[in-house]
Amino acid sequence: MRKYLYIGLGGFFGAILRTAIKSSSMLKTDVEFPLDTLFINVFGSFLIALFLTLCIGVMEIDLDIRLGITSGFIGAFTTFSTVCKEVIGLLEQEKTFLAIFYSFISISLGIIAVYTGIVIGKKIILFKIRGAEIAIDKNMDEK
Amino acid sequence: MHFLIVGIGGVFGSITRYKLGKAIAEKSDSIYPIGTFLTNIMGAFLLGIVSNSGLNSNYYYLLGDGFLGAFTTFSTFMYEGFMLFQENEKLNSIAYFIITVILGIIFYGLGAYVIKQFLL
């Protein structure tokens, strides 16, 4: 039961943050291109990959909280249905090239973001392990 | 005020995605992340309906931006697809990405078409 509380709580803030970014003028372009959704989805993909890599490696986070962050917060922050709506919107305006480009770039940047998240996550893990080894060595020397 | 409405939709959208996705995944022995796949396609279809049914803005915040926005997910879609790639299912991974996007667009259009016919 407890996990639904965390997932719901994560979903609450994830959906709000997505809407806040979309309704701000930060990522508005002159051409009609959904740069805000693209940013949200790519950044969210990076975050989920980084977080899950760290979870497997070093962080001992309660499973329910982990679900709240991944399935709840990041899951609700990023969205798939809006991408489909925006692609159809571009097609309806006969911006076929832009529609195909948007689909393609969402997937490609999403994959690159996941890859980057995993690589950085692994680097952090290595760094922590090395730090721990150095600490152990120091202890041994002192003894 | 509309942020609160979106947030409430987000609570139920993410919990429904988790429960439904898990129930589907448990019933399948496919290598594909079928739970995420089906919820995403279903959510795209429903957003086609919701976006074209002339709802007033508060209902749209609740159902469209809130519930369906959170019900479907892009990050898990990317992560699971990438895991497939890493498990050396390279072709299946690429197929998964392409098929999800194409079907999502088609099903959004289908939902839009269905509700427009119904409202006529």
C-alpha cells in the first residue's frame, strides 16, 4: 500500500513540473516546434537512467521510494501521449518534415540521454568505490 | 489553481500506469516491455479522444495533461528499449522504438477520428 502513496506523490509533482515548464515561456520557439516536450522527455530519460544505475550500484534506497521517483515522479514528468498529439498537430498543418524530424529526434536524443545517464552513473560508482578503497588503505597504513 | 488539478490527474495516472503495466507484464513472457508498450498506446488513443471532445479547460487539465500525461511515459519507454539493446537484442530494440512511436501516432489519430464521428 505504501508504494502507491510514493508513486502517487511522485506523479503529483512530476505532472505539475511538466505543466509548469510547458506553460512557461522558457522554451518557446518561433517555429511551431514542441521544444519544451522534447526537453522534458530527454532530460527525464537521462534522470531515470542515472538514478537506476546509481540504485543498482551504490545507493541503498528503499524500494518504495525508488518506485516513487522512477514510476511516479520521472514517469509522470515525461510523457508519450503528448508527443503523439504534437506529431499529429504538425501533420495537420502539413509540416510533414517537421513531424518526422520531431519523432526521430525525440527517440535519438532519448537513447543518447539514457546512455549518458548510465555512463555518468557508472563513473560516480567507480569514484565512490575508489574513494572507499583509498580510505581503507589509509586505515591500514595507520595501523 | 490549474496546477493542482493537473497534479491530481498525475496521482491517478501514474498509479494506474504502474498497476496496469505490472499486471500486463506478469501475464506476458515476451522479451519486449509489453506493459509500458500497451499503456503508452492506450494512453495515446485516449488522448486522441480527450483532446478532440471539446472538454472545458479544467477537465482537460485533469484528464489530458494530468491523468493521460502521467499515465503514458517516455523515460521508461527509452530506458527499457535501451536495456533491450544492451541485452544484445539490437534489432528487437530498434523495432520496439519505431513500432511504439508509429502505433502511438496512429492510435492518437484513431481516437481523434472516433470521437469526431461520435460527436457529429
